Amino acid sequence: MERLIETLMLRSRWLLAPVYLGLSLALIALMIKFFQEVLYLFANILTSSEAEVILIVLALIDIALVGGLLVMVMMSGYENFVSELDTQDGEKLSWLGKMDASSLKMKVAASIVAISSIHLLKVFMNMQNTNADMLFWYVIVHLTFVASAFAMGALDRISRQ
């Protein structure tokens, strides 16, 4: 009975494989949004103000950061929890296999802070369309992300010692 339970638990990790595959579909959605923004930028480049162009570029950077975060979670998660990625042609990302759950968590936290920073910068640049109460809450949420990332880093450092 014990052997059966252990075998089922070990094989149940494969239930995560479709989840990580689903993240690649989210990556396709991000790619479509990215190119939609690029097309909008170039279609309106001559009539857009400098601030509008900067806001669009910040949105592109935001999408790129989220895409990188998706790839990192998708590939590291698969390799850490499901199975080692076997590549036929030897193509292997240098960081793959070196990122455990703890370091992945720290990279995710750092990415969330970076994404939040860019979003907050976009809000500040578009301040005429944002009321003061909303701006206050954006800053509070961003500071919460920063504090959480800092606390996770401190706890990780303490646990490694």
C-alpha cells in the first residue's frame, strides 16, 4: 500500500505539466498585445507627444518583463517539479537547472517589483488622468511589493545561514 501511494504521489507531478504548457499560451497572448502596442506606436508616432510615446514604450517594457517572468516560471517550475528538460540539439539556457524554488521565488519577487515600478512610473507620467486617492493606493501597493521582496530576501538569507 505504501509503495502504491508513493508511486501515485511521484507520478502526480505530471499534473503540473499542462499548467506549465498553459503558461506558454499566456506568452502567446502577451506577444499579441506587445505587437498590438508596437503597431499603435508606429501608426501614431507623428501625432503622439513625447509623453505618449514614453508611456507606450513603458508598456512594451512592462510586457517584456512579464514575458520573461512567464518563461522563468514556466521552465524552472517544469524542471524543478516535473522533469528535467531534455533537448535534442543541446540547446540549454545557462540558468536552467541552477534555479531552485527559493531562488525562483526571489526572481519572481524582484520581477514583480520591477513591473510595479514601471506601472507606477506610467501612472506618474499620466497623472492628469489619475486622482490623488488612486495615486496614494498605487504607491502603497508598490511599497508593499518592495517590502515583501525585501522581507523574503532577508528570510531566505537567514534560512541559508
